[in-house]
Amino acid sequence: MASAFDYAPAPESRSVVDIAPSYGLFIDGEFTEAADGKVFKTVSPSTEEVLSEVARAGTEDVDRAVKAARKAFGTWSALPGSERAKYLFRIARIIQERSRELAVLETLDNGKPIRETRDADLPLVAAHFFYYAGWADKLDHAGYGANPRPLGVAGQVIPWNFPLLMLAWKIAPALATGNTVVLKPAETTPLSALFFADICRQAGLPKGVVNILTGYGDAGEALVSHPDVNKVAFTGSTAVGKAIARQIAGTDKKATLELGGKGANIVFDDAPVDQAVEGIVTGIFFNQGQVCCAGSRLLVQESVHDEVLHALKRRLSTLRLGDPLDKNTDIGAINSAEQLARISALVETGEAEGAERWSAPCELPSAGYWFAPTLFTGVTQAHTVARDEIFGPVLSVLTFRTPDEAVAKANNTQYGLSAGIWTEKGSRILAVANKLRAGVVWANTFNKFDPTSPFGGYKESGFGREGGRHGLEAYLDV
Amino acid sequence: MSDGRLSVFKTYKLYVGGKFPRSESGRVYEVTDSKGKWLANAPQSSRKDARDAVVASRKAFGGWSGATAYNRGQILYRVAEMLEGRREQFAREVADAEGLSKSKAAAVVDAAVDRWVWYAGWTDKIGQVVGGANPVAGPFFNLSTPEPTGVVAVLAPQDSSFLGLVSVIAPVIATGNTAIVIASARAPLPALSLGEVLATSDLPGGVVNILSGKTAELAAPLASHQDVNAIDLTGADAGLAKELEIAAADNLKRTLRPQAVDTGDWSADPGTRRLTAFLETKTVWHPTGALGASGSSY
């Protein structure tokens, strides 16, 4: 389809962020090289331009960081909650002050559109620190008994899809409850965590309370299995989550795991089609579908299938894919060549298994990692694209006739993170929501997040909740 | 055997799916009292019995989790009522099983009855204590509610054959989960008799399934079973607990590790820990919209 509108380029200026040519690990309040001197490059996925070279943590560095966190734990946990709160409030404020810089940085390192980092990621990051800052001196009233104690050193491993937001989800509750942390960002998106280290410096946070180790899976594994780590928090793939669960078996380590998903977005025949279509688009194309709670399975009632699909394809044809720094961009770059290869392979499998592929007609830039918004129709529950998490801008469309069938199909997955319901009938929303085995159910909306609202999965989507009063439990000895 | 009358022995059987089967394996093992005196031949359940119990538990889950909390509370209270009427039988069995004096065994049974009453009252309160409305920064209704995790394998404590047993079963089913319980291997008789009480308490068949036998032999297939959602390792020693936790990771079962308090005093206030261990939090969002000229907004 020819573009109905032409837009002039409207790029956000990247001069607001100053990326150094190299970064070290942040241990005990200092930037330091890896013990073995190893480094790796981080690239901008939309251009493949090398942004910086960062230290690659090894086992020895993990040990150093855990020791620093352990040393800091005594003083930090003994601080009055009201003092810890003020440090967190400072951090929240500095994030707000530097939010444009951080948004541009995140867009450069991750590839997601500036519209999303500016309007979703960064406001949520600041809000998360504000929210948990307020809990630090109110833990006696949180419902976990009087004077609940922190666990100690938290080892936290986060993914690349929402680098700074996942950092906030991990660090804010950990610090509010009096723990100290060692956090490992993903190898493809290390920069915003390193900038956060600078924010800790500006906030005057005592050294060793937050330690940042950039590196690969080996560093994450060493961190999780370190004997002096008391708490493990991981967001990432279900396969790694299971490996972590095995690794910590028989120890006293407390764990929260936020893993994969294959969320069903259920559209009933009475749903307002235009609103549902917007919700479907938000559900699977937000952040290029690289979202664990994405609505990656569309379950549409048979009688409105054609109408919804027609409207959906028309809407997808208007999405603008391209420069993530452009304020008009809807679809940015896929985070890495590796992820792009995974998405492409699964889509090929979908075609080979007989599902019908449709991709939005858009031009892909020649450099960088890109994938056009894609949907599959004629999908059955046996198809790989209906079962496996693709973690990309690919929607599988299935149909149903009755609410019971919709629920049965929605629950027919080893995952249980999210689901969506689109209908005008209130009692149907409540009945269906009640039967869905998923931790978050969005009715007549999708992909909404808030620091006060607990988030986490059923079944193999992990355990524990992040956000809200519930999120405190993961970091308290209760 | 008083008055010279020859007493009638009871054949102890499993409790699975609301029925009282023998082990499909046909095996039994000898159960003795603390002094080594023969008490009964208990069924030595097999892996197949464990798998059958999973099927029964799963079948019962929809109805039990869908029952109102009030209804579940009524039924748990009914269990207490039924037990109250059989206190003497259980006091005798507990005295034999644990080598307690008559009065101490009676006190244990009384505490177990009271524990059912405690959890009966929790069924319709835990949702308000651990759930609630979340004040999100936007025009959305946002509510978190606890829901049962699903089918829970429970390794009952080895020492406390009855109060400990009740203390691990009641919190699991109070919130709508269904349970497969592995009784104390050495002292399974109070558990097997509890099945008879549950069967006459309006508890739907399959909500609680009770197996006797070797703990490790039964726990292994349950820990690795893909249709079991959670496992309570209370009755496992450290080595077995680790092994089972590794197996349980395969489908990310919620795992309650053995706690130091479990080997201590079961008469202490149990708190809510065992209730919340087998709950999931579901959060539902809906736009609140706006009234006015523009109509509803999504």
C-alpha cells in the first residue's frame, strides 16, 4: 500500500548523550577493568555502528563485586529506612532530569523507537524508583510483620529488551528493603546500566551498594551460583530460568524468575474493531514484539475474523519502520543479529508448516537488523508459531467460536504471563479473566505497566512478582 | 482386645480420587509402633499410584478452585467436625505412631482439629489480605487477586504424623489447590485414617489424595511430573530435597523447601506462610474510561 502520508524526518538529536569510547565495570563505587582485561563491543542495532567498548566481567570480577556488595550490606541495611528512601528519591529525580539523555542512549544501544524510550521506558523507570523509595521507611506496614529483614546481597541478571526499566524493577525494591546488589545487564545493551552507575555517583550512594558487571552469560551464571549471593532475580528466557532453578536447588537462595510468554489476545465478536486493532498492534508490535508479555497469539472469534484481519492489515501498512531516533518511527530495529536470525528461523518454520504469512509492505534499511511486522493466518495450535515464543514482531492468528474454546486455547501453553480480552460485555470480561491462567490480564487494553501493579507469571513464565507491595516480598526474609 | 473379645483389624488403604484403593502394585509394608510392635500392613504405593493421584488431583482442580471461598471454608470446618467425633480413634493412632502418652496424643489431635478450624476461617480472608486494588497512574481499574497454583505434591513431615500432616494439607487446599500427599513413611496410619474423615466431609473426591510408601520412591515421579504445579518438600531430608528441587525445575514448580521450623513445634501459630506459598497473583487491568461528550475512551 502506498503511504497515505509523507513525513519529513524528525530525528531526536543524539548530541544530548555523550558516550565514552570505553567503559569499565562498576565495582565498589569505582569503574575498573576486568581482571583478565577482556572487553567487548556494543553496537547500535539500527546502524551496526560501534557505540563503545566495555569490560567483560569474569568469575574473578563477580567475586570482587559480591565482596563489595557484602561489605556495603552491613551499613546500608542498618541505615534508617527514611535515609535509604532519600537516596532512592534522589536517584528518581536525577533519572527525571537526565531522561532525555537516557532515552536517546537506550534507543541507540537497544534499537527501539525514541517514542517508546521517551514516553514509556524512562517515565516508568523514574516512577519505579519513586514508588519503592516511599516503601523504604514503611516496611513495618507492608504486611510482612514488624521490622522485616533484607536478605543480603542480590545477584540480578536482566535482559536487553527494556534495559533500564528492568534495572529499575530489580534495583529499586532491592535497595528500598536494605539489600545491596550486583547487577549484570545483557551483553547487547550494557550502556544504560553504566550510565546508571554514574547516577548512583551523583546521588552520593554509598560505594558497593550498587555494582554493575557488564558481560555475557558466563558472568551471569557465576553471579547466580556465587555462594555469598542470597537472592537471585532473573528476567530472561525460560531455558535459562530453569537452569537457574536447578543451580540454586538445595541452597537458601531466594529467587524470582520472570521468563517467557506466549500471550493470547482474545477478540470477541462484540469488540469495537478499531480499538481492538490498536490493542493488537500495541500487544505484539510494541518494542518490535521483543516483550515477554507480548500478545503474540491473536485469538479472534470466527465471525469477525475477516473484518478484524482486514482492519489489522490496513493498520500495519501504516506503521513506520526505520530510524529509531526519528520521533515518527513506530517500529525500530531488532536488538541483535542473533535475535534477528532466531525470528527469521521461526518464521521460516511457520511457512514450512503451512501457516500463511503476510508481512507489512515496508522498506527495510540496508544496514542494521530489521524485520517487517508480520502475521500468520491459518494457524493451528500444533504450529510452532503458536507454541514457541518468537520474541519478535510476528503475530499468529487463531480462531475460536465460543468463550470456552477461547479460554481452552489461551491456556494451552506452558507459559502463563499475560493475556488480553476485547469485548464490550463486562460479565464476559470477568468470567474469562477468571479462567485465564496468566499473571497479567489486560481487558480492553494491552501492555500497560505501573510500579504499583504486580507483574509476573504462572506456570513456566516464572515465579514471584515484581512491582507493588507484592514486589517487596522477593527481597525480604519472610 | 479388652474383655477377651478378638478385635476387628482395619485394612489401611490409600485415598485417591475419593476412593480407597489398595496400591496397584499389590505391595504392602509393615508398620510398627515406636516399640516395634506390629500395627498394620500399609500399602506401599508405586509410581503408578502417584501418577493416578495426579490425574485425580487435576480432575478435581477445576471444581475445587472454582468453588466459592465460603464453600471451601464450610467444608474445611466440616472436616474439623468429623474429626472431633473421632478424636479417640486418632489419639490412639497418634499415640501408637509417635510413642506419645494418651494425654499428649489427645492434645495433638485437639490441636489438629483446631488447625482445620483455623484454616477454614482463612479461605475467604486471604484474598483480601494478599490481594487488592493498585493505584496505577492512569485511568485504569487495576486489581490483584490470589489464585491457587494448581496441583500440589506434599511431602508430609516424617515425625509429626498427624498435627504436622494436617498443618501441611489444610493450607494447600484452603485456597483452592488440590493435593497429593505422601504420608510419613514410618507412621502413615493417621494419614490413611484421615482419608476416611475427608471422604465424609463433603470434600470432593480428588481434592486430597493420600499415598503411603517410601517417600523418595513416590516423590521422584511427582517432582518430575509435568502436570504437577508445586511441591512442598517438608518431609524430605536435605539430600532428597535438593534432588527433588532439581527435578521440579523442569516445569518450574513452585517449591517450598524444608524449613527449620518444620522440624520443631507444629503447635506454634502457623501464620500465612503456607497459604501464600501456593498462590499466584493475577492482576487484571481495565480502562476506567471517561464520561462526557467524548463517550468512553479506551
